[in-house]
Amino acid sequence: MTELDALRQLMRPTAESDTPVDRERMSESWGKEFPSDFRHFVEVGAGTRRPS
């Protein structure tokens, strides 16, 4: 799976279910599979926001 495929897979559920809980859950699971720099890129691309 390329990074583009992975990002496409992430964006699809985000568009359908755009709740903070779902996006938070996705960011957490992706953080374990990808380096932090790519995780940051994914979060920015998906429009997620970490709670302050």
C-alpha cells in the first residue's frame, strides 16, 4: 500500500463520518502504523484537530 492509497482510505471514512470521536480514533490507530511526520501530514489532510 502506498502512502497515497493509505491517505485515500483515510479520507473516505472521514467524509462519511466527520465526528471528532471517529477522527480521533483514526488518528490514534494511524499513529501506531506510521511515523510521526506522516501522521501529522495525515491529520492535517483529514482536518483533524487534537484537543488542547
